[in-house]
Amino acid sequence: MALLDRILDPASRADPYPLYERLRETPVARQPDGTYVVSTYDEVVALLHDPRLSSDPRNHPGSDDLTASPDGLPMEFIRLDPPEHDRLRDAAMRPFGPPHTPGRIQALRPWLTDFSNDLIDGFAGRTQVDLVEEFAYPLPVAAICRLLGVPREDQPRFHEWADALIRTFDPSTGTFPQRQEARNAATAELGRYLAALVDDRGDHPGDDLISGMLADPGPHGPLARGDIVATSALLLVAGHETTVNLIANGMLTLLRHPDHLDRLRRDPDRAVPLVEELLRYEPPVHMITSRSTLADIDVDGTTIPAGSPLMLMLAAASRDPKRFTEPDQFNPDRPDNQHLGYGSGIHYCFGAPLARVETQVALAALAQRLVNPRLASDPPPYRPNPTLRGPSHLPIEFDAIRPAP
């Protein structure tokens, strides 16, 4: 089996890092289908900042017109190139977070703390839970729904929609055009729900993100109704699945490194550098499979021709020994931790500010309240998706629950 096929094979999901080490021996590797796989830090960063790369699926080899979903929604800005990408992203970011609305995400911290403690309170009287199903999943979906202004009774539907969209990121589920078609279909039902929510917020504005996008006075706002729906759908995925994986991967890593778990229990402020190291060491996003070249590009002595599809291996690059000392060691005290956990360049993760705060709060709460936590099985079972990598279940055992601080 070819090296990339082994990486994509679900059997490798528990520990792909030895395969990434072999992959880095050839920083730019052409695959039989014409895709170029890039796996080393400097080369991946350079490409992420190169304007000769396109995120637009219409520029991807073999793609037909994939501009809109069946309901006519425009593409999310993450799948567009400048200048349209820049206009839409700026308008969406203004009411979302820093620098224009610096307090929105931080204002969620007390609610996130209370919600985390409520979930942990639900563990009372038990000695084993599935941390994915009973903690890592409900926290992010509740947070993104609160941010968007989604009624709590509708939140279970968002879980189903997010799962359907996440499957389209898995390169083993079909060709790029097939996955884009499935993505459009999955977006249609979600889009109808969000469109109704946008209309409601137009008539009855609140302090939620959708109301903010409808009323933004910035140079590119307010956003059009369709763009608000598309951006809200993007935030659901970006703010949900990646955070589920980060929380689950984070607790798994801490249970494998109990000294760091104990330090976090004694000092919750340790959560800030700890989450940054988790984003490097066990990131929720392992690769980007949606880029193509607009021109010939020379990378490490290899010319990637115009019109070539790319796979940028973020997780392999974040363990490149040419960039990070002892890259296979988990070290939250690592200086200058310029990881690629949220990508880099103009498409840097839109939901990163929210995901950081969610994970900091979640891991600190678990560390403080679980007495003698330990893994029930190691490795746990993993979802098959090689792009958005995380456990499908994380059964843990513990002796008791401490009161909330």
C-alpha cells in the first residue's frame, strides 16, 4: 500500500505520526492522480501564504460549476479567493470577535464555565463516562448555537447537520467534485433553517452574531442575507467538529501525561499554553485537501504545475524537527510555538478565538473536578475521517466528582 493510502486508511488513525515522519522525507510528493502532497513546515507555510493558490472549487481540476447549493446559497467565504474572500471575511469577523468586537467571545467564558460544570455534574454517581458523547460534543454545539441565537430545543438538529457536512471533508469518501456535491446537498436543509432564523432576526434583532451581521456598519457590511446564511453554516462546522476533536484529543493527551493534568488542576491558567501545544501535538485538523495551483510554483526544487490539486499536511508540518525541538514530545512550555493547528495565511481558522476559549475552559474544568481520572481503553476508537481527526468515543474512569470551584 502506498504511503498516502496508509495515512488515509482508518487503521492508521490512532497514530499516524510515524507515517508523517516518513512522508516528510519527500517534502513534495506527487501522487498517481496528479495531487501533490506537501508535508514539511516551511513549505506548507509558504504555500498557505502564496497568492498563486486557490481555495475556489471552481478552479479545482475536474470540478464543474459548484458556486451554490441546490437552494441557491452562495459559497462560504472560506471557499473563495481574494478580493471576494477578504470582503466577506472582514464583514463576518467584525461582529464575531477581535479586533472589532473583542468582548463577544470572552463574554461567553462565564457561561462556558457554568455549562461545563453542569455537564460534569451529570456524571455524579457514576465512575465511567464517554467523554466525547457526554461532554466534548454537547459543549461546542451549545456554544455555537448560543452565539448564533439558535433556540436550545433546535440544537440536536445542528448535531446531525454538522456530522453530514464533516463527512464531506474526508478524501476517502469520493473525488473532490463528488464531495463538493455532497457538501452542497448537506447544506441545503441547514440553509433553509438558517434562512428562517436570519429573517426572524431581521424582524426581531438581538445581541447574537446573526443580528450583528445584519446590522454591521463597517465598510463591507451589512452582509447580504445569503452570505449570512452561508457564514452561519460555516461557523457551525468550524466551531463545532474541530472543537469536539480538540477537547477529546486534549483530554486523551492529558490522561497520557498525568503530570500535566495535575499541573492544570492546580493552576487553571496553564490551560492557555497547554491548548496551544495541543494544537501542535494533537491537532483537530490534520490536512487541507481543498487547494489548487493557479500557476507553476517551485517548492523545494519541485515544480508543481498550474492546475494541480494539493494536499497540505498540517499535522505533519507541526511535527517537523527542522522547526520544532523534540517535536514528538508534549511540552506546553515550548517557546515560540508557531503551530499550524488552525492553518495560516488569509484562510486562518475563522472560529479559532471561540475554540480556544471553549477548550481552555473545558479542560480546566475536567482537570479540577474529576478525581483520579484514567483511560478505560487506550487507544480509544477513532472516527475514520483523516482530515478532522479525533476519537469517536473516549471512555474514561474516575473515582468521584469534586464540587465546582
